[in-house]
Amino acid sequence: MSDATTQNTMQNGPLRHFLQFRDFSRAEIEYVLGRAKLIKDKFKRYQPHHTLHDRTLAMVFEKASTRTRVSFEAGMYQLGGSVIHLTTTDSQLGRSEPIEDTARVVSRMVDLVMIRTFEQTRIERFAAHSRVPVINGLTNEYHPCQILADIFTFIELRGAIQGKTVAWIGDANNMAYTWLQAAELLGFTLHVSAPKGYQLNGKLTGQVASSVLREFDDPMQATRGAHLVTTDVWTSMGFEDENEDRRRAFADWCVDAEMMAVADPDAIFMHCLPAHRGEEVSSDVIDGPQSVVWDEAENRLHVQKALMEFLLLGQLPSE
Ligand code: CP
Ligand code: NVA
């Protein structure tokens, strides 16, 4: 029997991972979002919610983080569990221990693993040899926990996202590909505008219906009428060598007040953070009244608590 099919005795139900957004069905995403609301409401009322008492989360960071680390670590403690924090440099991963061996060992000692790494294939290899659920805390290809938080934030502030339009302005990166998966699953439209050479790769997206994805050369056209305008750094982690080329290529892809003015009058602005004011977004937009970036960041905590609970306990009856 392979490691992946070996059932962890501490877990109810089949082994599940959250490596990309479409690993969950629409109903499962909706359950997690609903549960996140309950967990957030209890958190705001200082009501204990210790559903993962005595469970342990291992976090493996092969790239830097502020929000992902703090939200997973605080979240697991708030659920009654504990956390182990590993990085490439302070573990044997930095001395070329195979990721498969790391997965075999770590997953015998903890209940849940969150990994931030480079290629998606690396987290897939870990998951294939893990006895416990694995969560993608960002790879080069996807950032599903962030999009879960972004969708939670949209629904919290504006209601259902189905039928709405999200404008992605800038690099077709891990965030953009995850937005696309979410649009397909949840039934909203994604407008994408990126400079030539940095657009979505059709080999990775496959055939996508025009009701789900529309691509634009002009970022103003992509933003027109959008209910949510969102962007990200021009250079993602791992691509720093391309920084100067990207600065030149992306110069016209700054979300500024002029761009926000053509969006829906009730539009909100999101950014997963960290942000570079004056590059992908102007200060008056990210620090202005349409920006919801601090709610968006906070909601990482609440949705990931719901996600960890779901992966370990399955669907729980409503309280
Ligand atoms: N948005 C996000 O994932 O932030 P960190 O890189 O700080 O974790
Ligand atoms: N696209 C960015 C997101 C950072 C949270 C990166 O991968 O660096």
C-alpha cells in the first residue's frame, strides 16, 4: 500500500488535500465559507472554538511569508492545536533530503501539513507520500488559501459572487490561475489583462468558456464594469531575476484611480499583499475607500481555520 492510500488513524473519512482550488467541489467550498463565517463570528465574540484540540500542524516554508505563517499558526492555536514551523534552511530539505522522505516522516508525527514551495509538482510529490492532509500555502502555480479568503471577503461585503465580474490586472501568476479555477467552479466571470509575454498560458488553462474568462490587451477595458478589481506584485517570489524586465513591461498595469473609475461604482479593490505602492497599485487606491485589503488579509485566519477543520473532521453539524 502506498503512503498516500494509508489511512491516518487520527482522521475521519478519506484522506483529502487542498493543493489547488478545484480539489474541492462547489458544495465543499460553500461549506468551508459558511463554516468560516461561524468561526469568525465566534472569534469576534471571544468564544472558544477548540475543534482541533491536541492536533498538530506542520508548516513547511520554502519561500518567505508573513500572512500565511501568522494566520495558520494563530489559527491552529485558536482551534486548540499546536504548530511546528520548518523552513528549507533549518530542516534537512535544505540539505537535499528528498521531499518524499520528508513527507513520509513528517506525516507520521503530525495531523496536518501546510507547505509553501516552488513548483506545484513538489507539493504533489509531498502529498502523494503523506498520511495526512496537505494544504497549499502557495506554489508558483496556485495560491488557493488566498482565493478562499478573497471570495469570503467579497461575499461578506457584497453578497454572492456568482454572476459577478472580477478584473485581474497584471501578471498571470499563481493568483490569476487560482482565480480562474474559482471562476469555473463558482460561476463568475474573470477579466484578465497582462502585458504580452506575461499572459495566461493556454496550455495550462485549457479550453475555458468565454462566460468564465475574457482576456484584454488594455487594462482599462478589463476593469470596465468589474465588481472586484484585483492585482498582485509584478514579480512573484522565485522570479526575482526578471525584476528589471518586468518593471518595464508592466509600467501601464498599475491599478490607479483612473482605472477604478471605470469599474462598477460599488467595486472593491483587493490585493493579496505584500504590495508595492506606485508599481502594481497606486497609494490612493490601496489606501482609499474602495480598498478592502485589511479585511482580506484578516480573513485568511478565519477561512483557513475552517479549511483545517474540514480536512480533519469533515462536515460538522451547524452549531
Ligand atoms: N498573501 C500572502 O500569502 O502573504 P504572505 O506572503 O505574507 O504569506
Ligand atoms: N504572487 C505572489 C504572491 C505573494 C503572496 C508570489 O508568489 O510571490
